[in-house]
Amino acid sequence: MRKYDKQNAAGKFLQTALLALSLLALTGCFDMHEADDFAYVIALGVDQADAGQCSYTFQYARPMNFAGTGRDKNSDKESSASGSSTEMTVTAPSLLEAIDETEKTLSRKTTFMHLRLMVCAESLARQGLNEELIQFMHNITLSPNTILAVAAETAQHYLRSVRPPMEANPLKHYDLLFREMFGSDLSAVTVRQFCYGAALESHSALAAYVGLSGDENTDATALPLPTEADLNQKNGETRAESQQSDLEAKVIGTALFKDTQMVGSIGVAETKLYRILNGTFSEGVFTMPSPSDPALKVSMRLAQNKAPRYAPSVAGGVPRLDIHLYLTPMASNASQIRSPKLSTNEAETASSALAQAAEKLLVKTAAQYHTDILRFGMKFRHFFHTWEEWTDYGWDEKYPQSEFKVYVKMAD
């Protein structure tokens, strides 16, 4: 019995020793990588170049102890540094070759785990995003918060004009820049939602439309809601931009895509209407003519505290959608100081103007661009008993013929 106990104890000791040795291999230090081993890309810009190539601009998070401006000996490779980020532009036949070139120059491994913005030039988006870019957007290592944008001029020019006035963190600056236009929920213009929308039967997707101060959105249609007083726009500049140079980067609207090809865009006021229609609008200020004197302007702050109600129907094979919007108004002047309550006449005028502008936006996107930006097709599926009936109906062909009626109720 004693001999058995000694053998048992020796076996346990051996097992304990083997377990202790195995723990040494679990520390992970043998393949450790330091933070300085990587080049962290926070924004990527893609432009067209000559000879079938593309110009790729990589914006990196720059350690604060590095500074300066430089240009590589290679004329196709340019870098600049300012503030909290630095940019490098490489002309190459493919994104993979451009990444390889930057890694050789920087002697660091490129990572897109912190990519916050991907910008494509409008000239490239109008032709359709190529297969390589689409595959890159499906990369599982990309953050779900990565924003997709289209630059009115060139992506390189836009990224090199992004200079945070107050934020040392460029990622936070991008969040603030786009939330000013799209609110706290940026999911509508993310790379993930773009890929999802392009894969639906309507093949409709969205991206942010960006440019520099002074750029004009030629696709934007004038609405009865001319400006946003809360953005204090003056000559096409917002409050933040008015304090900076004439080449300040800004968001100028929303780009509309059919599949992976850009077909049009909507402006600032129309983007705000789009947010009201899909229920992501919080509050903002609208300015319109006074019902008592058209020469005067009435500014009112509108809050959306109740989700829109949709009433879809099909008559004679034509889709019809009634949309009920619920907004809470309060009068304000340009300085956003509370004023007396709106009169009944003013509230009715505001409701009528908003309803007409919303209907005009829906008809424009459906009939002109053939894009179901609000994905109303999902609300019409229940009229069809089987998937075959739904596909035979041909929503993509029927939607441009849709009829819209918008009702706006101003609640106290």
C-alpha cells in the first residue's frame, strides 16, 4: 500500500510539473508585436489616376513626437504631416500593391482595425466602385463604424484639408464632423450598411457626400426649407468652418447609389428631411417664410419625439405609401433663444411646407434616381404570400412609379 502511495504521489508531481511548464507557453510573448510595429490607418482615400491606375491616400494616426513634412524621392509617392495625423499618397494598379509600397516606405505593418473613414472621388463613384474596393469593404477586420463617403472633388484633397480645430484625436473629429449632419446614429452611411443595402433587391445604398467649403451640390434641389439655423450657415460654411480657412473639409449632403454606382446626391436640407422620414432625426432648426408676411422669415426648432407611422398599400399594381410624421415645434430666432409659442397659422404653414418638401424628396429619389433610400420595399412584402410572388412583382421596376403622401402633425 505504501509503495502504491509513493507511485501515485510521483505521478501527481509529474503532472503538476508538466502543467507548470505548459503555462509558460501560454503567455503569448513569443510572437508579441509592439504598438510601434504598426501603421494605423484612420482614413483611406481613392482617386482615379492615369493608365488605369488609382491614387490611394492613406491617413495615419501620427505619434505626437513625430513632426515635419516630407516628400519621397518617388514622384508617385507623397507624404505630409500636420497635427495629429499624417498622409501618404501612392499611385498603384491595385490597393494591395499600394499597401505593400507604403509598408516598404514606413517599415511598418499596415492595419485597418481603426479605419474610421473611407473616401472615394465622385468621378470614380459615378463609374462604379471596382470589385477590389467592394471586397475590401467586406473585410471582417474593418470596424463596424467605418464611414463611407464620396468626395465632390478628389479624396486626396479632402483628406489633406481635414484639420481638427480643437480635437487632438482625429477619430473623434470625424465622429463630430459626420454627426453634425447625420446625428448620433451614423449607421446609415457606414461601409457595413452600404454593403447590406447594395445586396438588397432594390440595390439602393447611401454614403456621405463630402467636400470643401465653397463646393456646391449640383444635384441638390432647392426646398422650401432653405437653411439650418442651428448650423448658422453663411455662404455655404458652418460655424466651425467660418472660423477656419476657405478649404475646410465639410459634409455637404448624402450620395445615392444604385448597386455600387453613384447615381445622384441630395443636399443638406434634404438630408435632414431624410432623417425625419426614417425616424433618426432628433431636433433642429428650420427657417421658412412667415405666413403673415412672406418677406419675413420664421425660424422654429423642431423635435421628433415619436417615430413615423407608415401606411403602405398597393392599388392597381402601383405602390402607395402614406407617411405620418409627428413633430414638436417651438419658435426661436437665429440665436436659438426661446420665443413665444407658435401661432396656429404658423404651425399649419410649417406642416404644409415640410410635407411638400418630404414628398418632393421621395419622388425625386424614386423617379429620378430609382433608389429606395428608406427601404420601403420591406414594408410591402407582406402583400405577397410567397417569395416568388414578390420577385415576380418586380419591386425595383415598380418603386419609381410609387405615390407618396406625407402628413405632418405639429404637437404641443
